[in-house]
Amino acid sequence: MFRPVELFIGLRYTRARRRTHFVSFITFTSMIGIALGVAALITVISVMNGFERELRERILGMISHAEIHGERGEIDDWRDVVERAQGHPRVLGAAPFIDGEVMVTRGGNVSGTVLRGVDPQLEPEVSQVLDKIVAGEGKLEPGEYGIVLGSALARELRAQVGDRITVITPEARVSVAGVTPRMRRFTVTGIFEVGMHEYDRTLSLAHLEDVARIKQMGDKAGGIRLKLDDMMAAPWLAQDVAHALPGYYRVIDWTRQHANFFRAVQTEKTVMFVILALIVAVAAFNIVSTLVMVVRDKQADIAILRTLGLSPRSVMAVFIVQGAIIGVVGTALGVAGGVALALNVENIVPAVESLLNFEFLPADVYYISDLPSELRGADVGRITALAAVLSLLATIYPAWRAARTEPAEALRYE
């Protein structure tokens, strides 16, 4: 027998011996329960991290990290502002834009859209929209009045590359015929698809000069879009860039534009963590029933150990060791399984879909048709600590009951 004796006895009780096969089976199921709970928690949280990352990248691929607007909503010398912004060491790209709500028509089809005027040379520095062209070349030349439509908007208008559509702006034009809306014919030069209905359905792009002309803005821009080297630092970096510019400018960053959306995603992650943590808690507290059965089965052994001089504290330590072993082994198996699933879920899901001939996330229904996964060490550490702590807490009551065993009472009928 090696020391400490509590560890030796605890290890012996964990293994099956003679009449304790059923107790050891319960011990095994407790380990498996903890392992399944931990693995499920790690996998689900990793998948939710992947969805959050995918959504954030798609949204930021359209809206940029921050926007700078003039005091009155327009920027007169936007080229100078772009040059100064690009000179900031933390700015990766800057591009002018003009946004305006318009109505587009083709034949009998009518729809509203946000017409965004962009500089095709500078726009790729701040967004990915021109890299998402799925039809046509998407060329935007000043004076040519070309337009690039979102895929859902193009379907709504039944428009294809080369078709002519009419853009109607809310600004009125006064003539001898009265007050009439300003209209202009555009040619569809491309169709983009970013995978988010909010943009594929409501956004269209044209050259900055063409949009400025139909909105009668002259050589002005509606604002400057920025791409920063750290999007998480956008709130204060954008302010720093604006302070370095001459004059007064308003700043809007991505955390303010979509604050409610990302807060909702974070809340959902927290709720899912709590719900799945309850599975781990239930599995961990199965240790209570396991150890209670062990204590009842080992009444005579406990009494003999007490008569041989083992203290109540040592008896308590024996069963804490046994419960801790169940928790540690189950947690280790769960972490290994959860990490393996989280790292390979993008390959496992297509294999299961092929085997069952069923698509979990159809591409025609969901804009994210695969299961992205992002495993974070902090999440694994938090889940591991949670499972270990719950397992240890579950051992306290049975171990305390074992320590209160009276040798004379336990051996009276043996």
C-alpha cells in the first residue's frame, strides 16, 4: 500500500470488485454523462463562435469598420480627407461614398433600394462587395451610368446584366410641367451576392460621380468609409482619425450601427452556455447518487478502517478522491471529444448529410449553409473548470455522510 492511504483506497473503490459491479457501472455512466455534457458544450459554443464570426465578417464586408461624415452631412474636399485618413498608421483603407434611398423600376417591376455611390478604385480597400460579383464584370465608369445590383434585388426586378433600369430619386425637379421626380436610366453591369438578405435585397452600387450628379451634389461625398487594423478598437480609433482632420466631423463605427444585433448574438451565446451547463451539472450530480451507493455498500469497510485508526477526515478524503477521479476522467474525455468535434464539425456535417441524404441547412433557405466553427481556448478552459468544480462539489455530501459512520452501528449486523 502506498501513501497517501486516502488516494490508494479511493482508487481501489473506483474499480469493480466482486459484488460492486453494479456500482462500478453507475460510476462508468456518470463519467460518460460528464464527458457527453462537456463535449456538447464545447462543440455548440464553438459553432456559435463560428456563426458570430461569419456574420461579423459578412456585415463588416459591407459596412466597413467606421464612417466619417461632415458637420452638415456632406464632405466638400473629400479627396483631402481620404488622403489624410490614409496617412494614419492604423488605417488600412479609406474610400468616399454617397448613400441615398431611391426607387428602381424595370418594366412593371418596382422596388426600393439604397443606391450607394462608390469609387471603384478605392472601394475594395474598405469592403468586399465588388469581390462578390456573381454575374457580369461590375464595371463602374463615370458618366456611363452603370449599376451593380444585389442578387435578391435583381430577382425582384427580373433584371439581368445588360438590362436597362430606371432610378427615381426622391429629390424633386421643378419645370414648366410642374414638380416631377428626378429620374435616370442605368445599365446593369453586374450582380453581387454577399449571402445576407439585408444587403442582397436592398443595396445597389453605382459610380460616385454618377450618384452625385443625379443627387445634384456636385463634387461632394456623403462620407468616408474606413478600414482599420483592429476592428475591435474602431470606437476610439475612428475618433482619433477624425480629430486629426481639420474641421468638425461626425464618426459612426460598426459597434453603433449593429450594436443590438451583436448584443443579441452574445446574449444567445450566454443563454446556450447556461442551458448546456445544466447538462454538465446533471451529469456531475449523478456522482452524488453513485457515491451514496458506494458509501452504503462500503459501510463495513468504513467501520473497519475507523477501528484501525483512520480519522473521519481521512474517510471523507477517500470518497472525495473517488468522486474527483470520476469527474476528472469524465471531463478529460469530454474535452478531448469536444475539441475533436469542434475542429472537424465542418467535415463531419457534410458526411452525415450525405449518409442520411438530408441537408441540415439548405442553401435556398439559409444564407449560411454550412456549420462554421471557431474553437477558443478561453471557452475550453472555462468549460473544463466548470465541470471540475461541479464534480468536486458533488462529492462533498456523500463523503460527509461516510465520515459520520459509527463503527459499532455499522458492524452490529455483520
